[in-house]
Amino acid sequence: MSELKQKAVVFWQQILCGSKKQKKRIAALSVLCLSLALFFGALTVAQPKIRHSQLESLVTQNVASDQMIVLDYGTEDAKIKQTKAISVMFSQPHGKYFTRVETLLTRKEAELNRTFYYYPVVYDQQAIAKKYQLDPTKVTFIFFQDGKEKNRFVVDDLSDLNQTFIPELNRLPMWRLRQSKNK
């Protein structure tokens, strides 16, 4: 350690005793390194805010149903773990099934007996797909209790979307009834 300290002291003395040209180069290099560090630091802080504002303008403002609460980007895991019982819709904010779900929710909102959360799968699609074992291109509803998945359904798998979607969504938290039917 003392050898490293001595080398650092010698290097610093060489800088102080060096020519003006050498001092300018070191100062320019130091300013460049500091600027790059600040730029990349600002980028890591700004990226989540940029993503949040993009989702806010593209997704949140276009949600037609009052029963659908949009989860902020990157907060789904904390919200699922903190909430005793929660239903979450994972979907890209576009596509045939998403549009049909949104239309049905708007038309049949009075039949829905609860609110649910919507997590738009826009960024980190593969990580979300792996984490929740879902296809990011499909609309998937998952019910979590105490942070653990208890029930799910994929909208694409429903036989008659107009007739079965709202009842299936209303039954989603009844995971014990669903498990007893499957046995």
C-alpha cells in the first residue's frame, strides 16, 4: 500500500513540475473524464423519468376504463408484494386483443365488480415475460395474493370473448374455487 502511495505522490509531483503543455493535456483529459462521468450519471437518472413520461403520454392518457389503474413503469414488483390481493393485466398497449379488451371494458364497465391494475409491457419485454411466465404479445391477467401468483388467464384462450371475458375477470381472485374445479 505504501508503494502505491509513493507512486501516486511521485506522479503528482511530476504533474506539478511538468511543462505547461503537459499540464494543459492533463487538465483537458480530466475535464473530459469528468464530463463523461456526469453525462452517463445524468443518463442513468434521466432514463426512468423519460420512460415514465413516455408511458404517461402514450398509455395512461389513453386508458378508457375507470376500472383500470395503470402501474408506473418498474413498480409492478413492489406493488404486487405490498398489496395483500391484486389483479394485474400485463399487455402491450396495442394489438388486436388489447383493443378488444379495452372496448369490452368500456362497454361493460358496470358489470365489472372490481378495479385492476394494468402494467404496459413496453420496455424490458423479455425480462417481464421470463419473470411472470407470460407471452408479452398476449393480454394476460394474473391474480396475486401475498405476492404469489394464485390464478391467471390469457385473453386469447377465451372461447367467446364478448360473453366470457367480464365473468372470467370477475372470477379471477376466486383462485380456490378454480383450483377445486381443476382437481
